[in-house]
Amino acid sequence: MPVITEIHETVLELDRLQRQLDRVNISLALFDRPARFLFLNGGIYVLLPSLLLLAAHYLVTVTLNVSPLYLRIASVIIPMPFGMAAFALSKIGYRGAFGLGALTAAVSVTGMFAVVAYLDGTSMVPETAREWRETIEYGLSITLAFLTGNILVILVLFILPSTIASSGKPNAAAYRIARMLGQHVGRETMRRRARRIQDLMQTVGPLVGVLATAAGSIYTGLKGVFGH
């Protein structure tokens, strides 16, 4: 099976090189035409979700005048597909997704305050420490929802396929952990154990990231509703 192993390793190496090339292309696009790059990505991944969030805010709080719970749920759901698209279409990783999510949160939350201030004649700026805390938590929920979608796509498109296709020699760290679980086994059994450990390590990390960001988004988004 050496030929199959070499083919799998070659495919994994090509995937890694493709991801590096994508990052280089993004950097070149930014430096070559910064205005076009920022305008295009800002319009798609910041302005569009912000407009949808503002529309949801107006619909829930002004038109229907229903519980803010619906707005908080929408604020978790709306940013996620844009986080997915940021990686799937533009190869923007989790660092860039966090920045885009934060910008989306800032623009949309500021717009919501502006709408409320215009309709009610109140101040756009939160006046109490509690209002500031709830505003920050709400913005964080939008940011984490954007990041959750991004990490989820990375997990599905790259991490899981690489783990499934991988069948080469496990790395040294996986072997060390495998030996800690018992050394009185055959060489092939030890290799299979180390391979399972390595596959688990490669999959669990991003999966935990998805679960953590999703949980953080839901918690910070709904805390302001159930906290009252």
C-alpha cells in the first residue's frame, strides 16, 4: 500500500499548499487594489449583513413590536452564512472573519441606536453601565456568530476531508500519546492507535472552536433577554 499512502500524502500536501496560495492571493489583492478589495469585501461581508440586521431590528421593535428575543435569535442566525461565505468564496480565515464580524456588529448596533434615537428622541449613546454591558454583549454575539459560520466551513471543507483521506505515518506527538496508553502491543496496532489519536486531535480542535463560538454567540445574544 505504499503507493496509496504516497498519493494520500501528496493530496494533503497539495491542499496545504492551496490554502497557503489562497492566503498569498488575498494579501496581493489587498496590496494591489486596496480600495477595491476593501469596498468589495466590506460591501458583501459587512454592509449587507448589517442592513439585514437593521431590517430585522426595525421589523421586530417597530413594525411588529414583539419580544426582543426574536431579534436576538435573528442576530445569531443572520451573520453565520456570511461567515461561511467569507471562507468558501473569498478564502478569508478565522482571523479575518473575526474582524469582519466585529465591523458588522459595530455598524449594525450603531445603526440600531440611530433608529431608536430618531424615533424616540433619545440619546444614541448608552447612558448606564448596564446598557453599555448589554450593548457589548449583543455586539459580541454578532461577532461570534460570524466567526462560527467561518470555522464551520473550514471544518467541513478542509479538516474533515483531510482527516478522512489521511492514512500516512502519524506524527511524533500522536505516537507519544499512543505509547502512554500502553506499549505492550504490536507495531501495526501502535500505528493504528497513533493514527486514531492524530485524527481525533485534528478534528476535535476546530470542532471545539465551532461549539465554543456558537455557545458564546447564543449566550451573549440571549443573556440580555433572559437576564431581565
